[in-house]
Amino acid sequence: MTRTRHITPRFQLRLVADKDVVLGPGKADLLEAIERTGSIASASRELGMSYKKGWQLIDTMNRHLPTPVIETRSGGNQRGGACLTPLGQEILRRYRALQERLSPQHCREAQELLALVEATPEASS
């Protein structure tokens, strides 16, 4: 599972299945970057990861979903590229909507839970 380190407590929404993170902040960022750039290589570069790592993240999503999240076209710089499939667009939209709804700016329970964590002695060390 992905390990992260943050100076201040925060929420990170992840959908997990078996031992895999099917969708989380990094995968959502990758889908957005593919949508924006039209390329897995460009999207991966933009996010500071290798092309291989980008494909691994896509493959993890695809293994747990009924259809692929991206569609690729071969042909290099002239005609090639990638775009989100309707499912890829839908999971990205739903993930971002859920992320927004559960954010401390919009969810009182999230604010209260973070306040409890921030109030503990270990959280400030």
C-alpha cells in the first residue's frame, strides 16, 4: 500500500481492493494529466514519474474495473496518444466530487476529526 508522510494531518481518499489502491490522489492526478496532455508519456513526465510507472498505475486501475480507463492510439508524435474512456471520465468525476464533499472545507465531521488529531501531543512533535 502507498505510504505517505505529511507534516500536518490530512485526509487522502483511496479506493482499495485486495492489496491494490484502485483509485487515489496520484491515480486521479494521472488521469487528469492524460486528459490534459493526450499522452501517457507527457502526463507521467508532468507528474515526475516514469512512463513505466504511469502504465503500472493505469494497469492497476484496469485490473479492478469492468473496462479500461484509457484508450491509446499508436503512431508516435503525429497520430498517437491517449485519452480517457467514458469509464475513465466517470471515475475521475466521481472521485473528485467525493473528495470535494469530504474535504474539511465542506464537511463538518472532517473538520472535527482533524481537530482531534491536531490536539494530540504526538501530532505536534
